[in-house]
Amino acid sequence: MTELYYDEIDSPIGTILTAWHDDALCALDYEDYRERMLQLLRARFDEVELRPRRQMEFRSNLRDYFAGDLAVLNGVVIDGGGTAFQRTTWAALRTIPVGRTATYGEIAAKIGSPAAARAVGLANSLNPIAIVVPCHRVVGANGKLTGYAGGLDRKRWLLNHESGAKL
């Protein structure tokens, strides 16, 4: 059994759930997607035991992010697990500049697999660390918003927040 620490943090887009393994963030999801987060954690660790622990530095970082310090999450240490392809895709997501978007095809080209846009989409959908690994910054080839595990309303809110738009 793997022991993980979890925290619940209020935010403008709902309660955020986090799970930590050692000193690395291994999951960030939303209260209404708790079961999704637990399924991803069980797929990775098999059996998990969640122990509550406030992650004060991360709470502060998240509060600062929502207050407008959009770069504060860049230094958060993460460990999302995943396959080599998923890890490469998720690392590429972290390079999308705040306030910008990229398409699945652009991410595929960036990681050296230009024909793998669909595989990038699948990896994106399995990202266990929302916001910090900014899968919300990925859009369809036509620039339209596409699926987001936290819901399109949250994706729209995050993109507007990061672009400086009035909410």
C-alpha cells in the first residue's frame, strides 16, 4: 500500500484536491472529479492510503496563482507517473507559455512525433495534475475549446484568467 498525503483547497473554480507522494505533487483535480483522481492514483499505485495533510507552501502558491501570479506554479515539483510518452507530453505542456494555447498537433510536433496528435490527446486526457501541468492550454486544430477533464467551463475560466480577460 502506498501512503499519499492529500489536501483540499478552496478556489474560485471549486474545491481543488491534491495528492502528494514524498515531496512531489502527483495529483491535482477537482472535488466533483474526486473519483477520477482516485482511479488514476489506483491505476498508478494499486492500493493507496490517503492521509490528510495541509501543504502550506502549495496552498500559498495556488492562492498566488489565482490572485494573478501566473508563473508561481512553474517551480512546483511534480511526479505524475505515466508512460514515457505521457511524461514527454506532460513536460511539453508545461512549456506552453501562460496566456497562450497550443494544438494537439503542435504538441505532437514539439515532442518529435508529428503524426501523434491523437496520442497526445489521449495523454492529455490522462494528465493527473491539472493546472500545474496545463492541459487546459491545449485546443483543437481549429482553435476551439475541446474536452477538459475538469469541464469546459473551468477550462474557459483558466484560459481567461491566464490571458488577463475579465471574468
